[in-house]
Amino acid sequence: MIEELLPNEVVVVEAHGDDGAEPGHLFPEEAEVVRRAVDKRRREFALVRTCARRAMEKLGVPPQPLLPGERGAPRWPAGLAGSMTHCDGYGAAAVVRATDLASLGIDAEPDQPLPDGVLDAVFLPGETARLRRLAEERPEVHWDRLLFSAKESVYKAWFPLTGRWLDFGEADIEVLVEPGRPRHGGFRAELLVPGPVVGGRRLGHFEGRWTVQRGLVATAVSVPHTA
């Protein structure tokens, strides 16, 4: 599902259910990170790392610990860039050689409305107005959840390039629908703060894609080395 949202150079491994989610599959250093966590958290932690190691293997990189760094972002082996995501019953990891992409971010969410109060807390007024128009035209998609997911993917792509927090209100995202495919499309995230410098140029926006399938909303952002 997420694989179709990213360039061909990216290796994506997805898992539905608890495939490979046993905490016993973790490296000792990883197990220590979630030693005090509840079982659900430990299984999700294990699931996405199993996906990531399978993706790394396809790129010829041997299995190794993937420990969370600053703000929980995974620390990838030298020469790789990647992103992970999980929600109930689903996990995925996307990995690419750092020579092929500057950064990437993925996110998956349940295809359900956001909880009450979240919309006003995380969306800009212009985004909210656009969401209402989309909901009137195509009520079969939970656009609020989709936009939330897009913001998560933008942040995951942003952080490795900057090492800084990006607030929900610091990127203005416009969601686009693919003609003839109402549950697929793209989005453009205008950065409202100075963007990262990539390939000698300061980026003013990120581009992403989305899909709604199998009871999930999925989004992905890829950042090329040259604009």
C-alpha cells in the first residue's frame, strides 16, 4: 500500500496483524528501550523493526539494532534513510539509500474520523476550510484523518534534515485528488518557516502522496536531493 506512494528506489515492507511482532525478536539494546512499556507498545516497537530489518536486508544491509534517537526518530545505519509507522494491526517501514533520497516520511492511520477537538487544535484555518469542501464533495473519505496523517509524514521527512521540531501550524497542506481515483491523490506542504537546505537550495515545500485502502489512510513524503 505505502510502496505505491514512494519512488521505486525505496524498499517498503508492510505487515498486517502481528507478523514478526514478538518482542523476543528485538536486539538487547532495543528490548531495553521498551522494557517498562505495556505489551501493546512493545509489540508495535518490534513489528516496525522487523519490517525495517527486512527492508534493509533487501538493500544488502545486515540486521542491526534500530534505536530511537532525539524525539523518538529512529537512528538509521550510515548510508540509509528511512521511516516507520504503525497503528492497530498494521506496521510498515520504508528504507532507501541516502544517495537516492535526501529524506522520506511515512504514516498510516485508521480510516476513521479524528477524535473530537483534534481538528481545531492541529489544522490551520485555510486547511480546515479546504477540508470542509472536500468532505462535501467526497464524504466517503475521512479527510481530517488524511490531513493529520500527511502532517505526520511531513514531520518525519523534515526532522532528519533539520534536527528541529516542526509544529502542526508551520506547514500548510493542500490535499489533491487523483482524477478518476477518488481514494488516491497527492498533497503539497508549504513550509511556513525556513525549510531545510537540500542540494544547495532551501526548500519551501514538500510533496507527498496518499491512499485510502484496507481500512487505513496512508501518506508518504519523499525529498529528492535536487528540487
